[in-house]
Amino acid sequence: MKKLVLAAAAAFLMSATAQAETLRVATSGDFPPWTYIGANGDIVGFERDIVDTICKKIEAECTWSNQSFDSLLPSLQIGKFDLIISGISITDERKLQVDFSTPYADPPMSMAAAAGSPLAKVTTREELEKALEGKTIGVQSGTTHAAVAEKHFKNADIRIYERNEHIADDIAAGRLDAGLMEVSVWKGLLDARNDKVIATFGPMLSSADYAEFGQGAGIAMKKGRDALRRRVDAAITEMLDDNTITNLSNKYFGYDVSYRKH
């Protein structure tokens, strides 16, 4: 009887240990509605809901941390975090540094400028590249937006910012002619500010226009975490197949940004 009790206790402890897995998640909480800081100070948004759902599916507890965007991948590489999610585009260059989950989203990008700017007349990519010559353009450090701007807007003055809201601040103050971000991030920032001073313009841009935009957005993990990556991939695939991510997209964006194979 004593042996049975001890065996049961050991089994319980092993089960509790297995269920006690904690995954440390980091994001840059300045990408509304992807992730942002809610009224109570918590990280909320589309990607928060995605990861919380993944964590339930793989039976893990997840803790969240808000970091600057350009610190995310370096922090992951040194083992400070287990998962990074922040609208991070999958690129060949980034895949040399970290592993990525299967993509969960593929959002469009756009430019924005002061309302009434002559740039508002731009309608095509070719017109955009010409119109930006000699202009000052703000992009966030470490993003694919920065890579696109630096490669394709060669005759513009590209200025690098740590946070997206600072780009909007400088456009409103007349210190920038334009900025480049994901469409819904512009909307989230401008809605939150009740901003009528800034307006998006020009064509929606994607990896079909500029390959530097990447291969969809994925969750980054430290290289070698293959078992974790397979579990996360399975959860994302299920959430794409059953329209969970589509439903979350409609909730936060009003349209579908979920990844679909091209």
C-alpha cells in the first residue's frame, strides 16, 4: 500500500512538473492593434490573443514582456525569452539568426504623411518612388520597412526611430515628410490619437512589390528549439484551418490579415 501511495505521489509530481512549463514571450507593444498597452497597463491585441490561444493548445503558461523592437531578436538569441511575436516578417536574413514558426499573418504596408500633403496624389509604386526623392522618411529600427526604404527610396533621407509613435509625432510636427508602417498600425496609432493631421496615402505595399517585406509574419524562437517550434506550428496550422486567426483579424482589424499560401 505504501508503495502505491509513493508511486501515486511521484506520478502526481511528474504530472505537475510537465504542466508547469512556462514560456517567456516578448513583444514591442507599440503596434496597435497587433500588440499595445491597454488601459490597465497590460499587453493586449491581436498577437496577444494568438499567443494566449497557442499557449492553451500546447498546455504552457506564458508570461509577457514589453521590449523595444530592435532588442527583441538579440534578447531571444541570448535566451532571455522563448517566443518573440511583434509582426516580425520572416526573411532569409533573419532566418540565419533565429528560427520561425509557420507564418500566421501577411499584412499590407502603406505610407502616411501630413493631411493635405502633395504626396496624397500618389497612386502607384512608381509614382511613390519618384515622389519620395529628396523627402525625409521615418521607419522603425530593425524592421523590414527600414530595409525597403533604404534599398528602394535611395534618394530620400531615411531616418530611423525606435518606436512607431515617434514617427507619427514627427510627421505631425513637420519634422518628417512621410513614414512607412503596416496599414493597421497606422490606423491604430491615428485612431488612438484621434489624429486628423496625418493621413495614409499611395498604394498598399506587400512582398509582391518589395521582397524585403518578407514571407509573412512568424513567431521567432531561438535556433535549436525544434520540439517547441513543431508544437507552435501545429497550433498555428490548426488556428488557420479553423479560422481562429481570421476571426481574430476581423475583431481587431475589420479585415483578414491571416496568412494564406500564395
